[in-house]
Amino acid sequence: MTQPILELKDVKKSFGSNHVLRGVNIDVSPGQSLVILGGSGSGKSVMLKNALGLMTPDSGKIFFDGDDVTHEQGKEREAMRARMGMLFQSGALFDSLPVWENVAFRLLNAEKMKRAEAKERAIDTLKKVRLGASIADLYPAELSGGMQKRVALARAIITKPELIFFDEPTTGLDPITADAINDLIIEQVKALGAASISITHDMASARKIADEIAMLFEGEIIWRGPADIIDNSGNDYVDQFVHGRAEGPIQPAI
Ligand SMILES: Nc1ncnc2c1ncn2[C@@H]1O[C@H](COP(=O)(O)OP(=O)(O)OP(=O)(O)O)[C@@H](O)[C@H]1O
């Protein structure tokens, strides 16, 4: 069996009396695309932050490429982060930086690459997401939402990561643009041979990009299976979520 690139074992995280993660077990293997579903406030972002090392679990363990990284800090953590890419919800581009500096952010800041070389790499990477060199010097505010997502995708892949996280990659886009972003995600993740973990509410996107789908509910992964059986999961919670019904075991978060 291939060693997972990332594994969370019985990860727990609470904020006071709010027990958000209550023993999360999940893993993703190289080349695999895993989508995690979960209602608003179910802890998807908290799980992602723990996996990325932006938050430390109260208990449980996180393994990256077989190494226990739960409490790693400093240089070790930086080395791990260098092997990961991240596309944040709503793109999260820096408004004050031109597009190319956003894309090359890690190269310029963590790797201290020379500006001319970093700009060349940024333009090459923009081409991969079908954006021309002419937008390299524009600012994020001058781009459409779909273009901003492409820029964010370019930023996530520029370091050729082995594992990429996508946090709501299609939020705020019309269905056609969302589909184009999904295609680019699939194409680029495949080209890198990377694993990916995506969190999304968008079932069309989940169906398209996932090999496997998992569902987070009340702080635990309650179901996991191949994407093509999601309509026949045999799980009432998954069923309710997939069909977007207010009625069922999951209470709407309002
Ligand atoms: N830094 C924090 N301090 C205190 N509570 C937090 C913190 N981060 C998250 N929470 C709480 O953890 C719970 C889960 O939040 P989280 O953002 O992970 O949900 P989510 O599943 O990503 O939701 P959504 O789909 O709406 O983005 C919420 O109750 C939230 O208030």
C-alpha cells in the first residue's frame, strides 16, 4: 500500500466548550483527490488549519509523508509547508501586490529568489492557468472573480507541491466559470502528480474533482467512499447534504 502523503489520526480540537474536532481520522495518498463535505460551522476550516500546521491539535497526531509533524515548528515546519500548496477561500490575494508578485510570493519571500527569475516563473505558471503575461503587472482588483481564482491557483502550484489544499475553490463564481476552474484544478493537480484535499459546499464541483468524498459531521468523519457512489452512499447525513434538503438528521446552521 502507498504511504499516505497526509494522515490525521484521532485529531481533536476545542475552543472552550466548543468541541469542534472530536477525533478526525482521514488520509490522502499521492495522486489522490479527496473532497471533504460538511455543513457550515462543521469544522472543515479548523481541520484544514490543523493539517497545514496553522493550528495545533489538542490531541491526536498528524503525519506528513510518514513523519509525525503534529508539533513541528520552525525550519521543519517550513520544509513541510514548502511541499504544500493552498488555494484559500475567495482567492485571498494581496491587493497591494501586482499579480506576478502574488503568484511568486513564496519564491520571493521563503526561497529568496531574484525578482527577475521569480517574475519569469510567475508568468510561466500564469500560462498554465491560461492567463497571459499581460496581466502580470495588473493588481487583483483589476481582474474578474474567475481570473482571481486562476491567479490563486497559479500561486498554489508555482512551487510544484506534492499536496494541495483547496478551500471552496469555486465560491462566488457562475456555474460555467466554476466548471472551467474545476477543469484547471484537475489538469494542474494531475500534471504535478499531486494529492489534493478540497473542501466545498458545491456538489457539482465535488462530483467533478473528487476520486473520493468524505463527510465531516459533529467533529468526525462519518462517511468516506468513491465519488461515483455518492448518490447511493447508504448514509442519511450524506444523502441529506448531497440533495440539499433542510429536512433530515442535519439541522440547518441558522
Ligand atoms: N480561532 C478560533 N477560535 C474560536 N473558535 C473558532 C476558531 N476557529 C473556528 N472556530 C469555531 O469552530 C467552529 C467551526 O468553524 P469552521 O470555520 O472550521 O467551520 P467550517 O466548516 O469551515 O464552516 P463554513 O463552511 O461556514 O466555512 C465554529 O463554531 C467556529 O466558531
